[in-house]
Amino acid sequence: HSFCAACVDGWRDQYGLTEEEKNHGSAYGIDVTTKYRTCPNCRSPIPPTRNMLSSLHAFTRQIRDLERQGDFESRAYQLLEAKLISLNNQIGEDWDGITVLDDGQEEPVDLPVPIGKCIERNDIPKMLAWFGDPKTPEFKRRLNAQVSICGNMTLLQICGEENNTDIASILLQLGADVDIKDSQAATYLVRTIAYGQGEFETCGKLALEWGAATTGHPLDVITILHDTGTESGLFQSALMRSEFGGRRCEVVGHERSELNGCTCVADVHLPETDEYKVRMEHTPEELVIGHMNLKRRDRTPQDPGHYIEFKDGKVTRREFKSNEECMAFVAKVAETNWVVEEAARYEAAEAAKAEAAKAEAAKAEAA
């Protein structure tokens, strides 16, 4: 029998999620009675997936951190303990400790922890130096690299944890995948909603403007939001249930012809009339526009609407009078290969520091 994650996913979840987690979120509770299942065809043991093992490592580390702090009773500790019991039940006692279920996907680049910490430290030059030349195939793979010992988190998802939308925007402009999943099947948007990692008004809306999917996730995030019963949860779930809520859109067929072709962000859905309160992107206008006069125009690396620039150690948000002006600027920046230039500047500075430290050490030894 040839194992693969896809063929048994309906039998045993490839992320190790229980039905409770999918429908209500992990904070609701985790069914620790989830049973270990053998292959439905040949009854052989089903090895764990790469994602299940990554979650196992991450949750084990987190619960040990709490134990070192003397925390054995908090809600966070109880949820982690339940998650570990559930995962171990699904993996089974007879796992050989080696075999991993093939998920049919290319093995991701492992994100080094020091590079992951660049987000917390706002160390953009070091991160860019690790990416390398954007013209190489390895660049895109490193852009979407995952920390295997930390739940397969990507740099974009770490930006959510740190609520850092500047670096998140730079990553998306370079071509980072907004919908890549961690070991718990959570994307940048899902982590913001289901785990509270990053604020919805910043990280959540950034993800929506860049085309993040709101449905098709193993976790039913819209229902999870609605079931919180909070004012913000109800507003956000209603917004994402609508066709254009939170999205960057283009105005079409409007009676004010000068608006047609212009872009905006739909901040509020008015369900009674199926209209949206929108912010125009290149003018200060705020309007109410019907759904028939909008079409989605997600931000892309070539058409971001505005641009977060990193140059000479400084982050600058550039605004433009039109999308055409923005796209022309982006194309010009791409020709300069600014990533390589910034990486070279960082490496030269690091080499100078090393030489200075070496000279200082030699001076101290001579004395």
C-alpha cells in the first residue's frame, strides 16, 4: 500500500485537527478521545504527516516553557495539554519515529530561527541578505520558508504575531504567498482571526486586500468569529461573508464616469441595500457604492496600489496619484534589483564590524 496524505485525509486529518477545532476553534476545546486510525484499505499503521510532527514539536516546546514558569493550570496550559494528547493519540504508540506520510508537496525550505527573529527585531537587511537574488528560483522558496520546529510558520505569519504590517507588505510585494498554511492549516488571515495573532484592522485587512481566501480552510473562521458573539466578531464575520467586504476593488459602470477604473477598499458592507462604504485609494473620498459597481482587484506585486519601500535602512510608504503611476514606479524599482543592493550593503557593514572586532581583540592581546 502506498501512503499519501491526500488519500487518507477524510479518514484522519492531515493536520491532526479534530472536528471541534474545525468548527469552533482550538480555544473552544479539543476532543482528547480522538482515536488512532489505521489505513482503511490495508489496516497498516498510518504514519504522521510533516505538519502533525511540526505541531507536536511546537506544542511540546510551548508547554515546557509554561512549566518552567510554574504554570500547570492556566487555560493556555490545558489547551496545549489536550492538543498534545490528541496528536499523540492520532500518531499512535507503534509509530517507528522515522516514517512520515507523503503529502505530495515539495519539501519547503526550513526557515532558520535567527531569520525568523528578524521580524521581531525589525532587521530587514539581514532578512533580505538571506533571501538572495530575486532572479533565482531559490528566492521564492526562501520567501515562503517555514520554521519546522515552530509549527511551520512563515515570515509572513510571524509578521502577524508581531503585528508588523510594514515587513508583511514588503514580503507580499516580493511575492510571498498570502495563503500558505502552517502546521495547523492556518494562513496569515486565519491566524489573525482564530488565534488573535495580529489585529484584524491591520493584519486582517492587509490579508484581505491581497486576496486572502476566507473560505475553503479546514478551520471555519467565519463561523468561529460569529460564534464569539462579540460586536467585533459579528462585524468581521458579516464583512467576510459579503462578496467584497475588506477587499480592494475597482469601480465599474458608475454614473460618475471619472470613478470608473479607480480603485478603493470596501471597509463596511451595508446588507440592507448590498452596498459598501469604500475609501478611494488615490483620493481622500469616502463613498457608498453598490455591489454592481465593484469588481475585485486584489493587490499584486505588480499592482500594489501603494508601495512600502525599504532603502538605506529606512521604511517609507509611497502614495501615488494613480495606479498607473504606482505600477510604473514598481517596474522601475524591479529593474534596480534593490534586494541585492541592500543585501550587499548589509554584508559590507557586517564585514566591517567583524574586522573592527578582530582589530580590537588583537589590540587587547598585544596590550
